[in-house]
Amino acid sequence: MSEPNDSGFSFQDNRRIDPETFEVRESGAPAPEGGEANVDDTFAEIVDGIVVEVESESSDAKVAELTSDLQRVHAEYANYRKRVDRERETTRDQVVGATLAELLPILDDIGRAREHGDLDGAFKSVAEALEATVTRLGVERFGIPGDEFDPTIHEAISHQHSADVTGPTCVSVFQQGYRFKGRVLRPAIVAVADPE
């Protein structure tokens, strides 16, 4: 601490780094002449408290902003991931559906061989394995006599009137239809009867 001058005012430099040499001072080191004015400890605590509080409010606002940004980015990524998963599933279903559509003539041949009694021996086990695999993949057969005619899944190649039906009905099925996951791979070819 320096000697008081003639105005009764004393100065003390409490800075940790010497402004001239830029070296760290040890605590309790004597302050050089002409340092900062001695400030009351209570006032210093109040000033420090205000600075800390302002920094805290600023930090809280920054944390809230960054948290909001992070949540938004996380939501965008989650939506992107869901969309990619949906598109991947749709693409997979389209590829599987197109492949199964190519197998339909083989399934028709197996059905005709079964009707004529030619499905026996090793060919029978291969045919049953193929039909089981196609069914396991999700292919459904439709189109049996007695079904109500639906132009979205049936293709009519002949038309007649009958007293035995109460509405448009499939009376004969020339070729079964196939459906995969709600999408018609091939419509059933039928003969339709309307009531008289």
C-alpha cells in the first residue's frame, strides 16, 4: 500500500497481472506506486454479483437458444429418418411385387398341372415349396365362383343373366387374380352374371 498523499487518499493495485510486465503477481505482493484506488469490499462484492448475474442471464438465454436449435435439428433428423425408412419399405415392396408378378405364369402352370393330375414326384415338392414361399411373402389369391363382381379386381370377358344371382356375380373364373400388400398384381379373369 502506498503512503497517503496530501488529499488523504490512498491507492492499492489489486490486479493479479502486472500491467507493465504482464506477469502474474503473487497474492500479498506490494502494489506499485500509482495503482488503482482502494475499493470497499462490500461494493466489490455487489459489483461482482451484478456481473455474475448478468453473465448468468446471458448464459441461460444462450443455453435456451442452443437447446431449441438442438431440439429442432433432432426433430428434423427424426422426420428424415422416418421418411427414408418409409421410402425404403415402399421401394422394397415395389421390387418384390414386380418380381412376384413375373412368377405368376409359373403359378398358373402349377395350378393347371394340379387340375390335370400331372403334379407328382419331385415336381410336386418343388411346386409346393414355390407356392409356400410366394404365400409367405404376402401374395394372396382371389377370384372364385360366387364372388361379387368388382371391376377394380376382376376383368370380365363374358356376360350373362341368371335368376340364381341377386347382383353382379362371378360365375366362372378363367384365371385367378393375385394381390400383394393391397395392390393388385393381376386381376382375375371371370365370367359375370347379372340378375334377370
